[in-house]
Amino acid sequence: MKIRTLGRHVREGAKNLGRNGWMTFASVSAVSITLLILGVFLILALNVNHIAQTVEKQVEIRVFLDVLADKTIATQVQDQIEANPKVDTVTFISKEEGLEQLKKRFGQNAKLLEGLEDDNPLPDTLVVKAKVPSETASIAKEVKGLEHVEDVSYGEGTVEKLFTATAAIRNVGIIFIVGLAFTAMFLIANTIRLTIMARRREIEIMKLVGATNWFIRWPFFVEGLLMGSIGALIPIVILTGGYYYLVDKVNTSMTVVFFSLLPMNPLSYQVALILISIGAFIGIWGSMISVRRFLRV
Amino acid sequence: MIEMFDVWKTYANGTNALKGVSVKIDKGEFVYVVGPSGAGKSTFIKLMYREEKPTKGQIFLGGFNISKIKERQIPIVRRSIGVVFQDFKLLPTLTVYENVAFAMEVIETPTKLIKPRVMDVLGLVKLKHKAKMLPNELSGGEQQRVALARALVNNPGIIIADEPTGNLDPDTSWEIMKLFDEINNNGTTVVMATHNREIVNSMRRRVIAIEGGEIVRDELRGEYGYED
């Protein structure tokens, strides 16, 4: 294709948006509204996932060593656990440190613990974190079999329930997003089809005077691309603005909340990129499918 | 220029529109295609510009076997044909000038050649002064002249017209016919399906009559021959 022809197609595609003003408006609105809904759910799903991850990361295994264990044995056990490829970090907490932590947790009632320093009943503890949180249970089992390990504790039962819940939330989120994306695609493609139906005479005439099929397609391609991208820009602006406001509210003033929203910076770019790609893709796809029907003369 | 050998056309619904038509139209001829409604005239015309494909038989047009050509070659064939319809088929959002220029743009004519050629053809159909108007601001006859200008602008060797005067009053019809005559005098082959008895009878050109999907009459200086 010659550069001049490409220029003509781009010009023509852009001009057609104006010429078919109302149809353009209808298509762009359809893209905007569906992508807005999709965007809201996308942000929601990403944040729910983020919160689930935060919660999962708090899961850890506490390994209590037996009373005979001294510092050397503790290091040996720590090395053994670290050798496990599923394990991320192992931290050693001596019984003295353990008592300090306990005191802190008691706060004003720490006096109750006075006198325990001389005869510390707490065991030395190793805190193990899994690389993948859902592996926690199996790591705990393996660790429990090691020598000098008195007991392990990782919130058995509760943790399993937590993982089932977060997995369910993720799956529902994915199904929802995919379903919504498909609905959006068909809705938008349909609207674009209507706008092209109104122009089958134009296509018919182009064919009659000997335009090649690709020559006919290109302006529609450009038009679809523009409609999809413009349609995506509107929800991107709304969502970024809205999210900025929300992050500001939640992450600064509501510090008591145990979770935080995903930061503005990567999220808004990611969502913008996703929406604009979907918009452009369905714009092009919708108009190509529709033109194809009229090209079969 | 155009040759058909034993051409049959059966539509998907089972209608036998043409049953073994053979005909030869030479370069520079002016041919009327007449016959009752539903006799196969339109099919005959549509086969020539490859809107329809024959079920059986061969059609040659300007060096192409258009019953055999591939889909992507159709545009090439169409560029050697100008087509005019009863309902003009103008684009309502484009001006007269743009409607004609459109036909040159879509076959990728260099921009600087378009304007002089469009103005030339608009001069030929006497519509230069209305170049900036939209089709709905014109009369039926004027709209048909724009359509004719569009058909002519790429210098086709053949003009195919399907009832070009069907929507026009007698006076306007004559104006259009005079233009077709002029075009034919310049060497362009004209094939025209028509119901206009008066015009066919007074112009005295070759007449091909189609009835029931067959050519029943082919006379060099023919008459319309029907009483409708």
C-alpha cells in the first residue's frame, strides 16, 4: 500500500466518524459504558486479590523446639528447614526475644509476666514462611518430623478455610471479568454492525466502481480503532480520577484498616492499558466482522 | 467486447432466470435489452458486471473470462465498466463533485489528476455549476446525470445501464438518452435494459428481447415490440 493511500484511509476513517455523528456517538457510548463497568470490576478484582494476598502472607508456621535444644541445635534445625525448596524465610526467635514480644503484647499488664526472666517457660522458636502460602500445611508436616522439634503451629483448620475462601474469590473474579469482557465485546460489535449496516450503500458503490476489498476495509479499520480507543479513554479518565480519590481516602485517613488498596501508580496504568487494548481490539474486530458481510457481493 | 456462450443462471431459490443465452456485443455498439418484467433482463445485466455468476456457460468481457475469474480480480474488471441504475445510487452525504471524485479515489488515482477529470465529466453532463450541491438538492434527472458522470469518470469501455430512465419523466428521460447517445458516439459501448418504448422505437438501435430467460429477438435496428 502506498503512503498516500494509507493517509487517505486514515483521513477517510476519521472523517467518517464525523459524517456518521450519531452512529459514532452510539458506538462510542456503548464502548464507554461497558468498559466502565468492566473497569470497575477489574479494579475491584485486582484489589480483592491484593487483599487476599496480604492476608495469605500473614500466614506463618511457628516451630517450637524442645527444651534440650541450644543455640547450635537451633541453627542446625534452621538450616534443615531452609534447605526445603518450598520455604521462603526462617527467622529464629530465642526464648528471651519471645518473652519480650509477649510482654509487648500484654502492654500495661506486662507486670503479670515479671519474674519469668529467671525461669523462662517459652521454647526457642523458628518462624517459617512459605514461598507459596498454600504450601504452608505440607511444610508444617515435614518440619514436624524433624529432630528437636517439639511442635508446630500454623492455625491449622483456619488457614485451610482462608485459602479456600481466597481461591474462591479469585475464581469468581476471573469468571466475572471474562464474562463481562465477552458481553462487552458482543454489545459493542453489535452497535458497530448497526452503524455499518447504515452504510452498505457506500460499500456497494465502492465495489461497483472497482475498489478492492482491502481498500474498502481500511477506513472501517481506522474507524473501529478510533471508536474503540475514544470509547476507552472516557472510562479511563473516570476510573483513574475516582480511584485516585478512593486511594487517598482509604490509605491515609483510614489507617486502622488492616489492608491497603493497591497503589495508584502501577494499577492505573495497567487498567488503562487493558481497557484501551480491549477497546481498540473490539472496535477493529466489530467493524471488520460487519464489513465482511457486505463485501461478499 | 462482450460475449456470452450458452449462459444459464439458476438462483438458490430454484428460479431459472436465464436458459442458455448466447450473444455477442461488439465494441462501440448501442444495445437495448427489452422484455417483460421478470423475464431475465436484470440477471442478464448483472452477469455483465459480475454482480452475479453464471451457473453454467462462459462470459467474456474485455479480455477477461468473467465466469472464471477469482474474487480478487473482480475489481479490475469493474474498472473497465461503468454502471448506471434506476435509483441512481448516489451517496447522500457527499456533494456532486465528491460523488464523482469518489469513483476515482477508490481506484487510487493520483490526487492531482482527479479534479480536472471530474470537472471535465461534470461539464459533459452539464452540471459543473452544481458541483457543490448535495444529491437531495437536485432533480431526478440531475441526479441521474451525476450517476452517469460517476460511471464515465474512469473512462470505461462499456456503460451498463439498468432502467436508467425508470424513475424519470419523459422530457428528462430524453435528456438522459441524448447523453447516452453522445457517450456512444465517442466510442463507448452501451448496454441498456429499459421499459421505455418511445425511446427504443425512435432511436432505432440494436434490440435484444428476453422472454422467459431466453433471447427471443435480436435485431440490428429494432423496435420495442411490447404494448406495456
